[in-house]
Amino acid sequence: MRAHLRRAQYLDLSWCIKLNRYSTTKKIAVFFKIISRLGDGWFWYASLLVMWLVQGLHYYWQMLYVMSGMLCATAIYKLLKHKTLRPRPYQVHQAVVLGERPLDHFSFPSGHTLHAVMLCILMGYSVPAMLVVLLPFTLLVAVSRVILGLHYPSDVLAGATIGAVLAGLLIAVAPWLHVLL
């Protein structure tokens, strides 16, 4: 069991270092910094506005579900970060170069990825045509977190899993929430 854990940790760090090397190319680093900054919320707020304009007033209930999801996602990732206290890769490994300022102190899970996956699924469920833009952006946000030295791949996978599960739960309970509200 310990051998499997050590192997997983080795692979996690190895992929972290390999992907982080891309940040040494200036154009790539700038591109992923922009993606990461947009993933702070700006891209998602603009997407919500576009959806509201496209969908009209009947999108009001869907907007409430998405905002509820955002609040839940924030609570979950903050709780996990303060329980696990996993340092960021650049803080522990000299081979990992910091490419962007972190928004908080801890690494696990990736809040950017959690929000990106959850919002991609929720918005894509509401307006499938938007997936053409949402899906590539979500993938770029996830990869940017590792390339910029802010997260290990396992942080990103955990964030993506939590975001997908949360989105699935919100979609599953949405019909009952609509009746209650």
C-alpha cells in the first residue's frame, strides 16, 4: 500500500515539474496567466451574463442554481484547504517555478478547477451550445494551475471531481428546489 502511495506521489510531482517547465517560455507563461486570471471569475461572470441575455428572464431560476453552486463550491474548497493544509508545489520543490500569484496559501484542491468544471457542466446543461467555448476554457484553466506551479495534478483532479459531483447534485435536485422556491 505504501509503495502505491509513494508511486502516486512520485508521478504527481513528476507531472507537476514537467508541466511547470512550459512556464519558462514567456509566451506560454503569459497565455496561461491570462487564462488563470480569467478563471478567477471574470470569464464565468461574463458567461453568466451572456446566458442570461440569450435565455431571457426565464433563466432567473437557473441563475439561482448556478450562484448556489458557486457558494457551495467556495465553502467546500475552503474547508478542504484549511483541513488538508497541503503546501503549494513551488513552496516545497525548488524545481517548480511560481508563474502567478496564488489567491490563498494552500494547494488541495484546486478551487479554480472545481469552479470551472462545476460551472462548465451547469451552464452546458442549460445552454449546450456554449460548451464549444466552456469546455476548452475549463481544460485550459485546469492545466494552467499546474503549469503556473500553483497546484499538483492531483489537486486539479480532485477539484475537477468535486466540481463534477457538485454540478451533478445540483442538476439532480434542481426540479425539487424550483418547487420549494
